Amino acid sequence: MMKISPISILLIIFVCGYCSGSDWSQWHGPNRDNISVEKNLLKQWPESGPKLIWSVDGIGIGYSTISKIGDSIYITGTVNKQGMLNKIDLNGKLAWQKPYGAEWTRSYAGSRSTATIDGGNAYVMSGLGEVVCLDRESGKIKWSLNTFEKYKGRVPFWGVAESILIYKDRLFCMAGGKNASIVALDKNSGEEIWTTKELSESVAFCSPILIDHHGKKQLVTVLPDSIVGIDVENGKLLWSSPMAPLMGPEAERRGKGSTAATPIYRDGCVFVSTGYNFGGAKLKISADSSTATVLWKNHDLDNHHGGVLLIGDNLYGTGWASNTKGDWFCVDWETGKTAYSYNWDDNKGSVSYADGMLYCYTEKTGTVALVKAKPTGFEMISSFKITKGKDEHWAHPVILDGVLYIRHGEALMAFDISAK
């Protein structure tokens, strides 16, 4: 029998622990679907809510969520008009707060971008279009590039809300310039690799996804006027579907939706939604990635910016009745039919998932609820209100390592939801 030294055993434990799958290195997690693989979580909370383990104040105003690698949590915020990247340990101690440049100070001031952690770096995009690479241990800036200045794009009305996507040696982001709606940069230097020569649309608020469709790696995102699939190797436009037919006649009368919700991909199909009462739609990408055909439209699930989840064969999220109101919906992935609708005190909001349950967080009242993920109805098991922080409750919940992370304004809270 082969003998294993104590040092080797420790190394195996360290590697297995580091690769445990509990990291959350980017917007909406490893697969950008906001689905946590956590198990053994509470199926009911105490009347006052789960136990608050710790909270951190002073992270800066903003609406971004956490990223986590190993024993470090990263989150952006705005302090005195400057964007700050915060590094926090798992006990809630602030290790440092480092500036990355000027941040958005107009409509709903504050940081938007969730940090993307890759290797030894942290990448953020400011509301003004500044892409910044920082050392994730020290917070020192390695390089930065203002994409709107370089590519002559126009900053959108509510600022840039995109969280950066990285694949291999390249970083992808919107730039909104002529022949450069989207650009790929070298993640180590910020140098241009390609631009979308066939696209000159301005910037939307959507964070993209990376898909593998019949062996073709492509970036899928929503621009103001179209849904697109881009070849990640060369920036070639593979397919495009105009937004107007999906949004219907009201789009011509009232303008465009917010195009903030991250697309969902499964089995060759993509779901997108825009908010503002325009609805959502499922499209099928052709096998050769040359076209995308609309399979169904659903007027109810027109998600604003709270996100949509695909759990099993059901889509969950909120619709739009106004900028502050909306119902909660479940829609069948295959047919596009609404399985249920639920009015929760006229509150729309964000939704996350773990261990068979939906974690719903209302925008207006700041109520967090534990809801069964099932298509037969909105069955709320427990709820509690967030009392720390101020301004809009727009940051999406994150569930990781038996902990529920909630960000509200300048406050980050960690709640114990483990059943162990």
C-alpha cells in the first residue's frame, strides 16, 4: 500500500477545501445564474429572522453584490464620489477599502458593478465606464481604461450597471462606440483584442453570459435594440434578434425597456426580459448559431432588474407594474404559460435560490422571504425586514457557506441560515 506523508495529506485537504465550490467569484456566481449549490439550509426561520452573524457599515453607497474567493469577500461602494473596492474577511472585518476612480453620482448615485475575481486580480467597471484591474491582495490598481472615452460611446442615463465577464485571457464589456458596441480586452494589460465591427449600438444595463452552443463559445447579452450572440474568439456577430418585435407595439409609443436582467440559457434557448410592461421571450438559437427564432412571449414576466431564475422547468421572478410595483410570477420554461402570479403588497424585487427555496427580497419594504420553489403557488414560509442601511433595496441576495448575504446601501449583513 502506498504511504501518504502528513504534508501530502495537509496539501490534499487544502486543495480540496480551496476547490470546494463555495466560491462566488462574479455576478450571480460561477454560472451567472444566481443559483447556489448550498445544502442543509434552514427551511423555516425564527419569527425575527435568521441570526445576524455580523454586519459592516461604511462600505459606500451602491447596489452591487458580493464576490467571494477563499476567505475574502469583495464588494464595491461609493465614498465621497469615489468608487471603492472593499475587502472583508469571513468574520466581517474590513481588511481594506481602496479607490478605483470616480463613480456615478447622478440618478441613483452609487456603485453598480459587482467585482469579478480572476486569479490574483479583481476587475470592476464604474458607472462612468472605467474598467479597472486591481490586485486582489493589496487593492493596488494594475491598469485602467475608460471605454467610453476610447470608443466614443455615450454613458447611459442611469450609469453603467454591467459586471465584467472574463474568459481565458480576455475581458468583455460594453463600450457603446461605433463598430464597438462590445469590446474584448486583454485581462492582464487592458489592450484591445477585438471590437464588434458589425455592432454600433449604445450601452444597455445588462451583464452578459458565456454559453457553449454546439461547441461554439459565445457571449450573449441584451443591447438597447437587440439580443445578440458574439463569437468570443474574434468578436464576430453570430446572431441577432431585434427587441422591438419582442416588446410589441407599446415599444414604439413608450420607448425601450431597461434591458437590465441577465439572459438565461439552456438547451439551445435563451430567455430575455426588459421591464416596463414589455414582457419576456424565449428564443431558440439555430444549430449553426446563425439565427435566433422566438418560441414564445410572456407578458407577465417582464423583469425590471431583480433577476429571473430557471429552476427545473420553471422561471421565477417579478414583473413590472411601475418602477416600484410588480407581481411575483412563475412561468413554464417549455410553454411560456404563467403558472402563478402573486401580489405581495405591490412589491417587486430580486430573487435568489438555494436548497429548494427562493430567497425573495422586496425593493420597497426591504422584506426578505423564504418561499418554496414550486409552480403551484407562491408559498411564503418565513420573512423578516432589513433594518440596516438606507436607500433602495436593489442588491440581489447571495447564499454561500450557510450564510445569507444582504447588501443595503452602505451596509453589508451576513445571516446564519445553516441547518447544521
